[in-house]
Amino acid sequence: MYDTVLVTVVGLLVGAAIWTVADVAYDDPAAGLSKPAGPVCPREGIRVTAGPVNPAMGLRAMTLTLENCGTRAYRVEDYPEVRLLDRDQQHVTGVSVIHGSGGIATVTGFDDPPDAVTLAPGERAFAGLLWRNTATGFGAADYMPYLTVAVRTGTLPVLLSPDGGLDLGTTGRLGVGPWRASASSTSTNTTGPGGGTR
């Protein structure tokens, strides 16, 4: 029940475009990260932002938003390439980034195969992230304040610092949904396996 309530609220927020845009941190472009995305559209013609983390009984959800702020159509398909970073902005090992829900929770549409999405100037695409904050007595809990997102293969990754960070507990798994034209398809009707957390 808690998972369903969480995702219903998330879907309403995304559908109404009321995400609080997180602070965006950027490293040296020479290190292979894109330049800051501010009021001026980046040279690539796209802008990536991360919504706040939405928690409920150990289940976490977050939406990545891709905006075509350029002057030409922009095509994406497949999944965003996501890497998790620690407080020192070093790549975190021991965490599996999975295409789809990976058994973390049952989410309608989350495991559907990706479709190509062509964004006209001003249009947006969305991809969901899903994880659990379950912690066992073994190992240290993982907390990642940063992540990088490459919109598609060959694009420069953007370094993001989402509000709340990603607290994976000791689960070591992050589910990534494909790019969709509608945010509602990334965040509706979620039911945790067996209910509650695991």
C-alpha cells in the first residue's frame, strides 16, 4: 500500500511538472563531464535534471528529465547511462545498475522494452530510477550524493547532485527505466514484492 501511495504521488508531481530542480554540480569539462546547464541552453542542445528522491517504507523513486532546449529535433532511445559517485565524486563499485526494475519492485511499464523518442524543441523525455533503502547487518550502507547521466552512448555525462541523494542501504542495486515521452509511464502502480520492504 505504501509503495502504491508513493508512486501515485510521484506520478502526480511529474505529470504536473512540479519537480524541484536539484542543484547541479559539474566537474572540469576536461575530465569528460559536460558544462553547467543554466538558463542558457548547453551547446549540445539538451538539458538533464534530476527530481527529488521520493521515499516510502524503504522504496525510493526518482525521475530524470531530459529537455530539448535546442533548435533541432533530438532523438533518444534505450536507457540513460547512469553511474553512481561517492562524496569525493569517485565511481562507486559494488553497485549493480540494472536496466528495468531488476526485481526491486513491480512497476507498470518500467520493464517494457524501450522505444525511440524524438523530441521537438521544448519537449521533454523522462526516465525513472528505482531502489530500496533496505539495510542488513552485513556491510556498510551505501549513500551516493552524486550520479552522472549520459543521455545516450557517445554523449558527455552530466554530473548531478539530486536532493536527498541515493541511499541504497546494503541492497547494491539500482533499477533504471528507459527514456519515455511521458513521465507517468515511469511511476505508476508500484507494488513491492510481498508488500512493504525487503
